Amino acid sequence: MCLIRKGLVIIIIFLIAFVVLQVLQIEKIPDYISGLLSPGQQVERLKHYETGQIKEVYLVKGNGNQQGFIQIVNCPGYNGSIEILVKINFPEKKLSEIRLLNHNETPNYGGYIEEGWFLERFVGKKAEQELVLVKLSQQSAEEVVAITGATITSQGVLTGVNQAFENFNNFLLDRL
């Protein structure tokens, strides 16, 4: 009898643990997000802001403050979807990092979106300004120069960044 009782107790504990884990829905943070975090920072997934082309949204917190807003955006390219990661910092409200996660663009023109010299054109841009693609040279802060021969691809990345900016600004408005 004692063995049966111990067995039942073990089964009950297992079932309770299983139910608790199901209820909590513990979600693992993807490596491409956790790799952006500094020691002491945590992220909170904001599924409410995941709409349309915005596939994932994370609020970065540390020391009790909001420190960043990371979004995964699918944007249109010449040969299909381009997936980018956009990180906006608080309180500056500027794009601090952009990464290309996936694309099917041609290597000899559209593939240049992988290059640091192109992605760096977005870093430091203010999230409250809609960006505009230009072909020759930047004349104002909101302009980004396209890759020669890959205008559609360049426009796709710019559209994705603008969508991330709009989503970030909606988040700020909701917090007022």
C-alpha cells in the first residue's frame, strides 16, 4: 500500500508541474534577440504589437527602465520577402541597430543589403521621422541613399524600417 501511495503522489506532482508549465507558456527567447542583450537586461514580448509585416516585438528592460524596442519585420524585396531586425533605443528614440536576418535577393545587386555600409545608412535615424529613399545623395536627415541597381530591394528595407518606426510610435502613444 505504501508503494502505491508514493506512486500516486509522484504522479500527482508530475501532473501539477505539467499543468503549471502549460499555463505559464514559458517561451524561449530566440538567439537573435538574446544576443543583443547586455548583462542585466531582460525582454518582454509584446504580441499585441505584432501585426501585418511586424512578426515579433520585444521590449528591452534593465534597471527598471525601458532601454530598447526590438522588432522583426518582413518587408517586400525584388525576389520575395526580406526579414530584418530593427532595434530602437530609449530615450533617444533612434535606430541603434539593424540586421538582415533572411532574404532571397540576387547576390550581385540586391545582396548588397547584407553589407555594413548599406545598413549603417539607417543607424541613428530618428524614429519619429518617416524615411525617404533617394538615388544620388542624402540632402536631409530622413533620406537614405539607395543601392545603385537595387532600388526595389533598397525600398523594401526602407519600408520595413518605416513600419518598425510607425509601430514603435504607436507603442509610445499607447503609453501616454
